[in-house]
Amino acid sequence: MLLLGVLAAVLVHTAWPFLTYPRETLTFQVPEPLPPTANDGPLAGVAEVDITPAIGLPKFGYSAWAKNADGFRTRLKARAFYLHGPGQTPLALVQLDLGAGSLPLHYAVAERIAAATDVPARGLSLLVTHTHSGPGQYLGSDFYNTFGANTAGFDPELFGFLSERISEAVIRAYRNRRPARIATGQRDVWGLTRNRSVQAWARNHNLDPEKMGEDDALRAVNPRMTMLRIDLQADDGRFYPAGALTLFSIHGTAIPAFTRPYHADVWHWLGQGLSAGFGDELPWPFVHGAFQATHADNNPAWHPDHRGDLEARRIGKALGDQAGALFERLEDDLAPRLRTAAASRLMDVLELPEEQRHGLCQRAVVGAATMGAANGDEVFPISYLPFLQEGWPRTIFTDGCQAEKQWALSKLQLLMSADTFPHRALLQVLRVNDLVLVPLPWEITLESGNRIRGEVLDTLPAGTDWRG
């Protein structure tokens, strides 16, 4: 009876925010953008805008264990990259020091920039770093607005602030557009990331999970660093470096839970390592944006018991050095060639017909692992409780479509409507020359990312050495 009473109390405590926090209804009317500029050659522009919110707001990423921001350790930024190939779809790729993408935020920015740029909604992509030390409560899911931060609710003032500042970055990048030279490239970076779920990864390859050690965790990562380099033509007719957009697979969790200030995590130093190297040599401020690739099980490889600001700096600066070397290598590949294209699809998984589900479950379910936290992100005492603890036998609440996933707090989750959980997703495919980006609104693991990348590359036309 005591255990049942405790379980009932936990369930009520958990569900209560769903029942009580005020909801906000948002409507958007995204008009057609300006007609594209007639250009004979590639055009590009870059811009950087501060998006650090006011102090005192809840932070996203560590749920109830986060703390309201009492200041900032690093500023949070929006870095916009405008790209337009002759006669093709203009793109605006926007790197954001935020914890997650947001479909309403995409709509709001697309709505704001339409009157001032030629970027269509399908050509706009909001690419986040997934820092766990940024603001929450600007998202398009009741579940994430309730449980993603340390306080439940959608914050319309924060949402309006972010929409305005991100739109300003895109508009500035568009107005800064000039003739451009573009290059893309990749290099592998090892030793700065580790797989926090290496036992689960091992099962994909029929390896013995019990034999996985730290060396395996350091190898079971996506080491690929991908970069888009942009040089622009100055008033003197010469081309100078203007910006770079970098993708890398590393979780934004070098800064742990309970840390109060806003923090861009390792991404701050990754960006600074390249940007700071130019000083006052250029005719404009250099903009380096770095964002998340397939990272769900790829954590920063912090030294044991040293997680925090110093380790975030060490790892971020090492990544910045790698980015700098890649940027220099791309100088010889710069060319006056730019092919841009964009496609998007809004998918509601609750409305997908069966023939398009490909085994996808009918509704989302919160797993016990979500509450217990991932390996390396444990929080006392919740991560060590029976049923929630890593490695706990999966014997109950594991039947049905969700397979081995243990349902957190039992199947009473079914009492909550399916549409309160994430169910709408904006899928995009973006092309920049030989680089194909597939931004997805989920945390993609190493294995899932490799499989998705392979499927996408298999559908692309032959004759091009595609990068994905």
C-alpha cells in the first residue's frame, strides 16, 4: 500500500504540469518572400546577433535538475549564413546556441523575414548546438515545454525575443550579401568524444556488450567534422574570408546540471578558435557557426571527475584548432560555384497512414532511461533508483510497439493525450554544392545517423562525390 501510495503521488506530481500550466495558441501566415535577386554568380552573406535572454529564466536540457539562469558564462548567439546560387533557391542556414529546434520558431522567423529577404520558408533552417545550458519554453511540444526545463510552461515573451533576434540575423546576412567563393570539406577528429551508450551501440553489430570498454567508447563515435567556407568580395575587388559553418557530433553537456549561468558549452570555444584568429585583418567581422550533427550517444570526452567549465574550454579549444586546420586546407578549393536547393516536408506522426509508418509506433512514450538520465549524466538519487537505474532488468512495461523500452511510471502514460508528446516534425533536405544537409528535429545516434546518411546518399544522382 505504501509503494502504491508513493507511485500515485509521483504520477500526480508528474502529470500535474500537463493539467495546469497555461497554453498558448500561435497562428502564422507566412507570405511569399521577395523575388530572388538576379545574379550571374554566387552570392553569400553572414551575420551574428546576440540572443542571450534575460537572467532569471528556466534553462532547457536537464529538466527538473536545471536552475534558473543567474547570469551568463558565455553569450548565446545566432549566426546566419545566406547562400544563393544563380537562378536557384536562396538559403538561410542559422546556427543557434539553443538546446533544441522549434517548429513554431521556424514559422515565426520565416514570417518575419519574408518582407525583407528572398528566402522562402523551405530554404530557412534553424540549426542548434543542443547546449543544455540555454533557455527553454520556446518549443512546439507540450511535453518539452513542461519537462524540458526546470519550470513548466510556454514563454511568449522569450519566444518573441528569440524570433525577433534570429530574424534580425537572417536579414543582416541577406543585406550583407556579396559575390562569394565557396568550398566544402571534411576531416576526422578523434579523442574528444566518447559513446555514452556503447553497450547499446555494440548490439547493432552483434558485439558482446559486456566486453565494451573505454577504448571502444572512444571509437564508437562519428569523428567527421564538416565545414562550409565562405569568402566574400570586398570593395577593393579582392576576396577575403567571411565565415564558416561547421558540423560536428558532440553533445552539449560538458557543462553539468545544477550550473546556473547561460553557457554555449564547447561550442563557444569551437567558434572562437577560428573567429579570433583573424583579428582586425579583414574588412568585416568573421562569423563562425558550429552546430550539432549525429550526437545522441556521443558525449564530450571530459576527464573523469573534471566535468565543467575548464573541460568545456579544453575540448572546445581543441575542436577549434581542428576547425582552423580544416578552414586553411579549404583555401585551395574555393571556387565561384554555388548550387543551392531546398526541400521540406511537415510530418505529423499521429496522422501518417500505415503504409508510410515503416514500423513507427502510433504514439510517443517516455522511457525510464529518460528519467534516470544517460550514462555520464546521472543525477543523485533519481538515476540510482530501482527501475530507473542503468542496467536494471527490463521485465515489466516493455511490451507493445516500444519493444525493450521501459515505460516510465507505467502505462498510465496512456491517460495523457498523444498530442501532448512530440508528434510534428519538419524534415528538410538542403544542398550546397556537393554538401547535402538533412536537418532532423531529433537527437540522432551514431548508428541511426550512419543509416540515414547511407539511405540519403544512395538516392542522390551519380557522378558527384556527395558529402553528407
